[in-house]
Amino acid sequence: MSDAACLTTVAEVAENLAFLMPIGPAETRPASWHLQVEVQWAGPDGSRGRIIVALDRGAAEATAANLLGLGPGEIPAEQDSLEACNELANVIAGNLLPVLYGEDHEFHLVPPEPVPLAPLIGRTVLWLALVEGVIGVAIQGDADNTRILKAVRIPPVPQP
């Protein structure tokens, strides 16, 4: 699936779950991340991977404030920010996997865990600009969907 479809999925989750305001692909990368959360997954045929969601301070604090219903100007506790970002990462992963590999697969997600701050790397890396900050998403791993694709492949129509 295209990076644009993946970025749209991340934007929809950010907007619908955390009430964040996406504005499109981020043209600049944050100088540093505030939090990074990893969601590991296992898919068909023993395939495995992980999705890492990184948030700068503005995105992390807005996510927590919105999920907790804090008032304007209230700063969430660090633990509250982590728990809110864990939830956001879990929902992003759950929505991205079907976009990437199709609705025909069953994936098992490991509960989100914080990971040390590091540059995002993976076969796909997405950067979403928000009014509140930036979310980065790194997708690592591939599901083996070749069996399913072979099962539904339709031969081309012969040309006269």
C-alpha cells in the first residue's frame, strides 16, 4: 500500500482517537522525540514486525490532555502522557496493518511498550505534521501474503 494511504490512516487515528489536528506530511523533522512506543505484531505464516510511534513533546502532551479531558493549559503528568501515547500507538498499529497487508490477515498485537529514543528506521517511515506537533511512524517487518495473493490472482484476459 502507498505511503499516502498509510499517512492518511495515521492522520485519521490521531484526529478521531486523540482529537489532534493533522495538517499533512511533516516537511521538517523534530530536533528530538519526547516519547517512542513500540507495538510488536505477529502475522500469518510466522511473520513478525513492529510499528514504532514517536511523538514530539507537543504531540505527546496534546494526546494525553485530549484523552484525559484536561482543561486548557493543564500539563499532563509524564506517566499519563506515556499511557495515552501507548493507546495511540496501539490503535495506529491496529489500523495500519490491514492497510498494509489486507483485510484477509489476522494479526496479533503485543501491548505497547516504550522504547529508547532513536532515529526512526524501517521499510516505511511516515511523518505527520499536526497543529500540536509531529508524529513519526516506522514500520518494520513484512507479512507473508504471497499465498493469499496467489489464491486470488486472476489471469490476464488474452488480447485478440
